[in-house]
Amino acid sequence: MNKALVFLPCLLLLPGCATKTAPVPDATMAGRSGTKLGTLQRGHAVYLAQCGRCHEPILPADVSRDDWHVVVPGMSWNAGISEADEQALTAYILAAKK
């Protein structure tokens, strides 16, 4: 049997297996949200470093703005995230939703 025929179905399925990633902060996101780029970058770094330690990271777009205001403080407390990092994380998540 031709090996190419065996791997062809796998190649066709790969695009569907691609994982979503959290948006990387940029000047456009900062301008849209009215938040300093440095704050968004700090929040993004906290998101990448902390949110996947205990569970699969949840993308900002997958949870409502109102729910994030409940989720972030609880998860920050559980993870031992400082208040400043929690504020940056919240700013990043809300900016990434816009």
C-alpha cells in the first residue's frame, strides 16, 4: 500500500486540530481598550504563565465580560497571583474580548 495514501487523511484533518490561542496584545488592542500596551502585555504574560497551570486556559472570547469579573478574582486567589497581576490580567482579558 502506498504510504502517501495512509497519511493523506491525517493531513486533511490537521487544520481542524489546530488549537486556538489567546490574542497577543498590540497597539491596536491597546487603543481599542484604552489600556496601556505594557499593562496588556503584563496581563498576557500572566495569562500564559498561570492560567494553564491547573486547567486548560479559557480563551477571553469564550466567557462573558460579566463572568470574567467573577472568575479572575477567584482564580487569582487560588493561584496566588498578586493584586497588580490580577488587575493586568483582567485588563488583558477584557481588551482581548473587544
